[in-house]
Amino acid sequence: MTERVRQILSCYESENPGVKASLARMLNHGTLAGTGRMVILPVDQGFEHGAARSFAPNPPGYDPHYHFRLAIEAGCNAYAAPLGFLEAGASTFAGEVPLILKLNNHEVLHDEKDPISVQTGSVAAALRLGCCAIGYTIYPGSSQAGRMYEQVRGLAEEAKSAGLAVVIWSYPRGSGLSKEGETAMDVCAYAAQIAAQLGADVIKVKLPTAHLEQDAARKVYEKEKIPIGTLTERVRHVVQSSFDGRRIVIFSGGAKTADAELLEQARAIRDGGGFGSIMGRNAFQRPKAEAVALLRSVMDIYKK
Amino acid sequence: MTERVRQILSCYESENPGVKASLARMLNHGTLAGTGRMVILPVDQGFEHGAARSFAPNPPGYDPHYHFRLAIEAGCNAYAAPLGFLEAGASTFAGEVPLILKLNNHEVLHDEKDPISVQTGSVAAALRLGCCAIGYTIYPGSSQAGRMYEQVRGLAEEAKSAGLAVVIWSYPRGSGLSKEGETAMDVCAYAAQIAAQLGADVIKVKLPTAHLEQDAARKVYEKEKIPIGTLTERVRHVVQSSFDGRRIVIFSGGAKTADAELLEQARAIRDGGGFGSIMGRNAFQRPKAEAVALLRSVMDIYKK
Amino acid sequence: MTERVRQILSCYESENPGVKASLARMLNHGTLAGTGRMVILPVDQGFEHGAARSFAPNPPGYDPHYHFRLAIEAGCNAYAAPLGFLEAGASTFAGEVPLILKLNNHEVLHDEKDPISVQTGSVAAALRLGCCAIGYTIYPGSSQAGRMYEQVRGLAEEAKSAGLAVVIWSYPRGSGLSKEGETAMDVCAYAAQIAAQLGADVIKVKLPTAHLEQDAARKVYEKEKIPIGTLTERVRHVVQSSFDGRRIVIFSGGAKTADAELLEQARAIRDGGGFGSIMGRNAFQRPKAEAVALLRSVMDIYKK
Amino acid sequence: MTERVRQILSCYESENPGVKASLARMLNHGTLAGTGRMVILPVDQGFEHGAARSFAPNPPGYDPHYHFRLAIEAGCNAYAAPLGFLEAGASTFAGEVPLILKLNNHEVLHDEKDPISVQTGSVAAALRLGCCAIGYTIYPGSSQAGRMYEQVRGLAEEAKSAGLAVVIWSYPRGSGLSKEGETAMDVCAYAAQIAAQLGADVIKVKLPTAHLEQDAARKVYEKEKIPIGTLTERVRHVVQSSFDGRRIVIFSGGAKTADAELLEQARAIRDGGGFGSIMGRNAFQRPKAEAVALLRSVMDIYKK
Amino acid sequence: MTERVRQILSCYESENPGVKASLARMLNHGTLAGTGRMVILPVDQGFEHGAARSFAPNPPGYDPHYHFRLAIEAGCNAYAAPLGFLEAGASTFAGEVPLILKLNNHEVLHDEKDPISVQTGSVAAALRLGCCAIGYTIYPGSSQAGRMYEQVRGLAEEAKSAGLAVVIWSYPRGSGLSKEGETAMDVCAYAAQIAAQLGADVIKVKLPTAHLEQDAARKVYEKEKIPIGTLTERVRHVVQSSFDGRRIVIFSGGAKTADAELLEQARAIRDGGGFGSIMGRNAFQRPKAEAVALLRSVMDIYKK
């Protein structure tokens, strides 16, 4: 147990030992074990975008076992997926990689301005499958956000009482926001704060742009001269907005991105005090050897 | 126990022995026992379309016992129906054919753009009636899809814990889709993926056309050159989208079809790696002798 | 479905279709499928007498998989065992042989005049393991019999509501009986009646001797000239005492017996209208090939 | 225990001793202990307005520990915050300041005319974190007010049965009111009455203006010549409307205000018979030393 | 994941992935990670014999943290203790060593011929404390054994459904046995069999002597010429009696023993196919450096 991991765990002062042990399992697993940094592989794209859009670029990914192997070979800290994908491999790979059961999901067959992600798994299933955490997505900015806040409140309480950690994907979307606003600096920091206040142990947000969406917020950012010019500064502000570094906050890149840019982002996350990345499509949509190499390059940056 | 059935069961690695035994009961019953292929008789038309539209073409079908006899004589792997139909014959035919209790149903007395199929049975009823599986319909594309996903999540968890397998009918419908889109290649493969992610042991979808409904999907199909020109290729893509063959996926024909076409479809299902058919109206809406003959012809194709 | 099985099932007129289907699964499985006769392999000796006394005579029996294989190869109608033994093989052999989870067990490390067999399994476990019945032992004649009657009442109610059949081992023992009395004609018939009255679907008793234990009973047997001179007559009387043939009653031989005697017993069971045998030590305490041969010889007798 | 506190507690005659003890813990803590007056520090701004708008003016406030320290150093009677903020410090500061878990929250990423504040905490969490009260916001005037009344009813019942006091933030808002009406005299007094009728032990309202919003109310205020010309008179009317002083009612100032005005308000609250203040942004959005000084000045007024 | 561990896990075919992962966590932790062998540190002596008898020989052991440190420094696969001892350190050492919550305990302040160990912990506590298994003691041979069998049945079912493994201490004791009989070969093998049949994932028994306690058993051991002359042979027979090696069985030495003898025992356990040791008093009743050295010497033997 490194000093850094011990320090991180000490911030979770109200969690029971089971939740702390679950966080420790993720922090002490894989290539980044003990560094206090994390790279998580999430594969919920099949549900979110459909099978072909997710896996046709790298067809071995149609097979659920592929993603377990990818996470294990790359030394990811954890692998996150919906019920079906975990059920299809949790026995074969029992004990080989920390698992996060994604408890809600959303698909795009019905368009809506104000999306909701519905419950597709349970705390009982997470325990039965040997997971160390549950995952849940909220959409701040959607008119249906309240229903998700209330649902994750109950699920988080149940999960924590059983020693499972809680990972919240906080993705601003919905009629309350412009498209640009979904990744705006103020909105992203706000989304991180909401997840933290809801009791998230690990917060996952998108990397923010320098755009400021809400008038009331813009005034404050300008008046207080909050530095958000560089990605590093913006990451630092998100970390600050996540209880001043007392909660693990990791960043996702979204759609497929050029490698150089991904590595640049990782450096900014590291330099801004971020805790790591969650990389899905950029990992599983390329051949495994390439994906492992890329993930290792990102991890190398975090190790420094 | 044939090697093929053993291989199929091994894909259900996180299911308890009870669920595996229920799957084995279906796979090892009837004319196709041991082949790894299935033909299921579903008769939920009475609820879905009304009695006359369902049974007037072949009046003996008004009698619930008729369908048990049809499934038994034809050697179907299972017979699926709503509560009332099963209650009306489950005692007389106890142990003669694996039963699937359809847990939700939809009727057409109230038209709506965004349909929902409501719960009409329970896991307790399925156990009481001696079923080996529950069935549930989802309508991806309906604005009410989320409610069905959440409901089947809970029912599936309850069913599996009692050793029942879970069959999901995944039928895209609703205001999110064009009429043509309901059977589009991309939508059908997406629907199969959603069912698999929800934890379905057996997935039932419609045979897809070569139409591509969603722009985002079309780009991927074209860029990755996914072969979908022939029905065999499209079946293969659905199987791939169902966890790369790790989940049993069977196909329905829908409305009454010419026999030659049905047999042609069965050959495509077989050649594309599909696991079989679910044939309702094409079976029970013709005289029993003819129906048995047709079902046997389909089974003969699957046996090869 | 043979006429004979249909006739037997018709006697279970108050059971739900699930229980009937479970009985049908046992009656229609294996070498005796459809005959209305059953041979069940029970292996609870490990718990009841210890591992060495049970399995040293045929050491492959230490392995739980051995007994599944023996039951399958011999074509037994069902295999009955305690929780641990079923858990150790129920997945590998899912769907290959009907299973009965023995819900209570007794060991001989503490001597007592009035034995009780305690609960070691549950209805939930039986469902999870894919069983078609629960098994339960009662000891009529023990001062603790009442506790077992009350426990099996609750378990049977729960089991039947979930479609599981109920098999009661009715073995008279305890301070109320002499050693000879445990297999006395009057006591054995009484034990069968008690099991039937408790709601047993299948009753298992020991083959009775001509001894009459209780004075009050002896007077009646003599006054009414009940024929009990031959084993066939005694079997007939037990069947009569089990609701005049409306309940399946099968017989156990107990300790290892000479083959000729076993076959003689089988003929008497058959001729007296018994429904079959439950053979444990006589089967699994000899090499598998011999055991299969013996079981087949017994089944040959029952087929006639 | 002072006579004044005893007198206040005697008004809560139907509450169980646990709720009374919780009220006593707040009334007997900090600088105002025993005076019957309270100053509470609430920090739910992070959720309500986002992290930067809340904490950028005084960046140490990003850290949850800061607010515990502020409440303790200033000698506040209690500290109120949402789940995440309390979890992040409740263990470090256990027993140092009475805590109020804010059970519902509202964010401004999705604009709506009729706001609802959704549940983000639970009574179980309040107990687990060692709180002495739950807090809940209602929006009288919103079309969704009824859902909040029903939710707080259930939560209050649960909280009180476990000995927790209930604090209701009653903030008129929504399409039923003009902007000016939100702090109108009639509306504010009405809001206090609703909270009291819902079973609030402590009521929190905004300081009212002399505006009268509703015609039916204005007629009465004019006819009965209710004195509402000065702030002191308006406070007195709110206290009267809160069961004639039988319920603790405290006042919030809202956005950052000049110090002189704040002190003027405190004098009016005191002179009108109010029980104290709840000061958030005016406290935590300035350097800690200044905040402590200001809070102490307010307390000095209440002590007189 | 080594081949050996994978092979061991494959024997737990009916357990859910959570239980398998919990077993994997123990098998893959510490000095013996991946070897398929285990050394567990149990410290329930405080409850069982009192503080002074347990810890006076090495006073640092009065401090609960001491035993966590000892288990971690020695590289034990797991640390087992009652509720209080785990509560006193589970947060400080979260994630550093797999924990087993001992769910029942027995003290010696009231002497009895027929002991019972009573429930002192719960499955919920095990989850809250981050344990990977529950532990439970049964006393075959006690007239109260049945109550313990029934209790562990329920607790094991609950634990497994939540992904916790089940460790059963099977210690023959009570009026049914002579003192010598408690470690007799026949009794020890019987005790292992009972634990396995009750569903134990890991079985803990004492090393048996060559004594044979029960007449009925002695006849079989002599007739079948079961080799039990050496300790290695006796270990092999216990392994055989634990489902022929399909269940992990580990051995305890009991009271303080000379080191040479302990190492000799470890060699016998290894050569007889045993899975390891559980060493309490021989470890914690000596200075830590010596204890670590001894535990490492034992582990060195198991590594070969």
C-alpha cells in the first residue's frame, strides 16, 4: 500500500471499510497500481450506439471476452460494462480485473431532447458478479435529470452498504444546454460538483473546453479571473470542483481521437492533478495490440 | 447431451445450474433435440390482435389445447403463450413440451405511436405452471422503451434466481423509427444487442432487410463494408451482434408468408449461423396437418 | 406421454401444473421413461455415515461427479443428494438427469435415541440448482418427529408453489420403536400413510418385514386377516396405505445386499404394485460397470 | 438548560424525546447556546449554483472541510449541507458541530418555470452521519409543490421516528407567483404556515417585503390593518404565522448583501421575535476571518 | 492467473462469479499467490479463550492492528477474526489483506459437554467490512450440532448470493466423542465431508491422528485397507473425503507446537495434497519477527 493510495483513501472518511477496500482494489490493480492514477476501460457502446457502430471498426470486440482480455493485458485498473457483457465473461475471468457494473444505460433508437438513462442492472447483480463498484450515468441539463439523481441516490446507498464503490458518469446533456455547452468549462465543473454532492466515490466527466455556457457563471469566472485558458488549467478547475481533490475524478475523451492528441490530453490531466482516464472507443475500436500499446503509453504518462 | 449443446451452454457461464438446465430442456426437446437449433411455437396473437384475427383462419385455434397439441406433434422445442393460454392447458399437457410464459403483452384497441407492452404474468406464475422460461417483449424505438427495459431487468433477475431462462422478444417500433426502419439491418442488430446487454438468454428478432435506418449507423456499415446484401449475411451480422454467437438468437417471420419463402428463410438462418425460428401465425393459422408438415420441413432444414 | 404416466399424474389432482411437470420429468426420464416405474439413485451416505464408510468400497465415489455419471449411464429417473454434492456437479451435468435436493440430513457422530434430521438445504437452492424435487426425511417414532413434520410442511408448501415435487423419506426410528419395529409391517404402512398425509408426492419407505410392532395394530391385522405373508403382499399393503395407489411409493433396500435378493425384491415390488426402488449403497459401492449392470437388471424387471 | 430553551422545547409537545433532544443539541451549541436564538451555516450552493459561482469568490470553500471549520470557529448552532459535503467531513469533525443533512437539492442546468428539488439524501444517511436534523426545501407556488409536500411528509415521519428534527426551507417560487411575489408579505407568511402544518420543527423563510401578492390576501391585510410597514413588523407577522411562536422560524438573506444591511436585518429579526438567521453566501464567500467576524456580530445582536 | 488457480476455481462450478472472484482474491494474495496453496491467520482466541490466555505470551497481540500487520507482513492469504477485531482495523488496512469475518464464536466461561458456537456477526457486516468470506464453526459430535448446521446453511446461502465465499471450521467435539476421538482419522474425514456437503467453499479441519473412533468406521478402514499410517496418508484421505480434492481443505495445528513439528506437518500437508494451513496461536503468540519467519518457512514448503 503506497503512501499516495493511503492518502487518497483517507479522503473517503465516511465510507465503510468495504467501500475503501473496493477503491483500494481498483487503485492497486494493473499497470498503475499504487500510483493513485487510474485508467478504466468502459464498454457500454453496444447499448449506447448499437453493435455495428461500436464493434465493426474492430470486429473481435463483438465478443464479450475480448474486452476482459483487453483490460487485463493492458493492465487497466478496472473494466466497466452493462449487465449482459459482464455476465458473459465474469466467470471465466473471475478475479483477474476489478469490475464495474454499469447500472443504467441509454440507447439512440428514440431521439429525445431530454434524455434519461434507465436502470438495466442492480446492486445484487454487481455483488453476484463479483464487482467492486457500480456505475451510473446522470445527464445534468436534461429535464429528466431529477429522476436520475433520485435513482442513483438509492442505488448508491444500497451499494455502499454492501461495500461497493460508486462511480458516477456526469454527462451534461438536454434541452437546458447548447451543444457547445455540454463540454463548457462551467458546465463540466458544475457536473463534477453535482456528482460529488450525490455521494460519488469516483467521478467521470468529459474534458472541458474554454467555452462558458451560463451567463451567471461567466460573470463569476471573469470577475474572479479563474484560469481556464489551457487544458491543464481546466482539469485543475474540475479537480477543485470535485471537493478540492478529495474525490477521484477521471476524464473521458469521447469519440475516436488522434493518438497524439490523446497523449497530450493525458499530460494535461496529469499536470492538472486529474486522477486518470476512462478510454473506451479509443481503446476497443482498434486492433488489440495497438490498443494495448496506446493504453500503455497513456499509463506511462500517468506514472511520471 | 451432444457436444454442440454442451458448447452452447458453456457460453452461459454466469448463469446458475438451474438456468442452464432450463436452456438444456428446450435444446434437448423435440425434433431438433441436441442439434443446437430451435423452433418455438408462440401464440400470443389472441392478446396482440384479437381472437378472430388470430384464430378465424383456422378455428380449432380458438381452443388453447390446440396449440399445446400442435407444438407437441410438430416436435417444437418450446411453446410460448400468455398466462391465460398456458393456464388453460398446462395441467393436461404437463411435462409434454417446454413452456415459456410470456410476461407482457400488448393489444391494439388503443392505438399509439409509442407502444408499451404491459406485464400480464409473473415469475411465480411461470414456476407454478411448470415453465422453463419467461418471455418478455421490448420495443426499442418507442418513447416508452425505458419502462420496459427497467421492468424486464427486475423480472429477469427474479426469474434467473429461480432457475428460469429469459427470452426477450426485441421488436423495434415507435415514433423514433420509420415503418421500414423497424426491420432495418442496423436497427435489428441494435435490437439484438440491447436484448443481450439486458441479460437475455434467448433473443428473438425479426429477419432484417438490407435497409439502413440511422445515418450514424449507415456511415459505419458503408465505411467498414459490413456485408449485408443477402439474408444469410444479415443473419450472420445479427448473430455477431448477439455477443458473437454467445447468445441464442432466433428469428420470426411475422405475418403469414408463402411456404417457399419460409423455407428459404430457414436456409438463410441456418447458413448465417442463426439458432432457429419462432413461428406463430405461419403455423397456427393453417390446418394442423399442414402446420405440422411445414414445421417439420423447417426442422429438416435446421437438422442439416 | 404414455397412458400409464398420464394416469399416475391424474392422481395428483390438486397439484399445480409445475409439480405435475416435475413428476413427469422424473417419470419420463431414463431407462424406465414412460413405464410409470422409477429407479432413483440417492447419495446422502457421505453425510449420514461419513466419507470412508460410504465411498471406500468404491473410491471413485469420493468424487461428486461420479454419481451424476452413474445415474446418467444407468438411466436412473433421478439423482438425489445433499447441497454440497449437487453444487459440485449441477453445472457440468445441467439438464442430463432430474435432480432431487435432499433438504435435511443426519449424521452419526452424536448418538441419540430420538434422532432428528436437520435442514441443510433450501427450496431456493433447489430452484437455483435446477432440481425437479426436494427430498426430506422424517423419523416417525422419534420424540422429535413432530419438529420434522412441521418443518417439511412449510418446505413442501414453498416447494410446490414453485413447481417442485416433494419426496419424503419416511423412516421409522426412535425410542418409540424396537429395532425390529423400524421395518415392521404395521409401522412401515403407517409411515407411508403419514408421508402421504403430509402432502408427499413421492414416498420412500423401507421394505417391510412381516413383524407387527404395535399391539393395537396387530389386533386389526389379525382380525381383518390382512395378507402380509409374502413380500409382494406387504408391498401391496404399503401401496394401499399410500392412498390406495394414488401416490408414488418407492422402496429402499438399505445396506448392501446380495444381488439375487435385490432382484427378488424388485420382482416383489413390481408384483405388489410398487412404483420402484431407490438404490444407494447397492449401486455406488461397487464398480460403475457392475452398478450399471445391476441397475439395468432391476429396471428390466420393472419394465415387464 | 436555560428557562428559554426549556420554554421553546415545551412547544414541541407531541415530538418524542429524541426530536426534542436533537433540537436541544442545536439550541445549546455554540456562541448562542441557551439563548433560544440560532445562526445556522448552510452550504448547498455547490449543488444549487455550481462550484465556481459558489466558491470562486473564496476558493478555500471548494474544500468541504472548510465549511465545518467555519461553522465551528464562528460558533454556529448547526451546519447544513447535502450528502457529499457532509460525507467528506463528518468523520473528521464528528461531534464538533450539530449537522443537518439537506435531503433534497435543485440545480440550474435546466431552466424551468415550475421547479422541483429532488431527493439526494436519506434519513438513514442522516443517522449514519451523526446528524441531528434533516433539511428539505419546498417551493410553494410551483406546480410541482404537491410532490415535494408528499415527499417531505414521508421523510419527516421517518426522521422524527428516529429522533431527528425536521428543518423545512420554504421558498415560494414557480409559475403561480410573480418575481416580486416570491418575497411578498402574504406569500412569505403563507409559506411559513405551510411548513408548520407539514410538521416542520424549524422553519426557514426569506425576509419578506411589504408587497402583497394575492388579491384575496391583500383584502384581508388591508381590512384587518395588519401592520407590515417595517421589517420588524413583518418578522413579527411571520412568527405569528408560524403557530404564534410555537415553532422556531429563522430567516435567510439570500445573495451577498452589505454588512450594515445584514446587521440591520438581524436587529429586525430579533425585535420581531424571530429565532435567528441562516447565513450561507454572506458567510462562506468571504475570507474566513471576515466571515467569523460578521457571524459574531450577528450573534452579538441576537444575544441582547 | 495461474493454471493451478484456474483449475481450482473450475471445481466451484455452481458458485456465481462473485464467489469465484472472492476465492481468487485469497488464492492470488500474498506469498503463496498463484500456487493454489494458502496460509491463513486466524485470531479468534480472544473470544474463545480470553485475552490473557491468548495475548499475554506476546502482548502486542492485545492490539487488533497487530494481527493485520502480522498477516500483511508474513504475506498470508487471508486474516480471519470475529466482528470486534475486524472492526478495529478494517479501515486502516482496507484492501491490504483479504478478510474473513468469523460469524460465530464460543467462549469457555460456561463449561458444557455439548458445545455450541453462537452467531456474533452477520453477512451484512462482512460486506460492510470489505471481507471476501465468512467463517463459521461447526462441532460435529455435539448434541447441538444440528442447530449449527441449520444456521450455517442460511448464512452460507445469504453470503454466496452476495459473492462471499464460505469457510467452515469443522471441529468434532461433544458428548458423542471421546477426547481422542476429536482428532481421530475417521472422525476428521467425516467432519470434512459434512462441511463439504453443507456447501463450504473452504474447509478447515484439525490434522488427524491414526486413531479410529467409531466401530462402524473402523471395520471399513480395516476391510478396505485405507492407508492412514503416516500423516501424509491421513492428509490425503481428508482431501479425498473433501469431494476428492474438489474443495479447498486446510489444516490447523491447534495449540503451540515445536517449530520442527510444524514444518514436518506442513510437508505432510503438501505431500498429501492438502491446500495449506491455518495458523493462529503458533503465529501470534510469539514475537512478530519470529512469527513472520515461521510463517515464511511454512510458505516455503508449500511453494515447492
